[in-house]
Amino acid sequence: MARKVTRSAGTGRFVKVSTAKSHPKTTVTQTVGGKAGPTRHRSAVTGHFVKPATAARHPTRTIKEN
């Protein structure tokens, strides 16, 4: 069963929902517990998928998803 979690884009650590709401540009909300897929990178600012090169240039504003 899938559930939603919030993470810091910079550290990858879990954060409280209240922290995610007060820092929307540096946190992401994810759905976890579903089927595993390929590794992807997502912008914490826009929520869009980005290329690995973009994620490497902006490590505190992107998150790696598996």
C-alpha cells in the first residue's frame, strides 16, 4: 500500500509535513511503497523530472527517486 512522505531535497532525510509546507522549494512530497522502477531525478522546486546532469549541478534542489 502506497503512502506519502516528505523529504528534504538537500539531505534526503524525512521531515515533518509542517517543515515541508514552510520550505516548499527545498522539500518534496513522495508516494512510496509502490512498484519499484528506474532511478529518476526530480526538481524540488517544480516537481518535474530533470536529467542526471541537472541534478548533479543542483544537488540541494533535486531529489533522487528509485
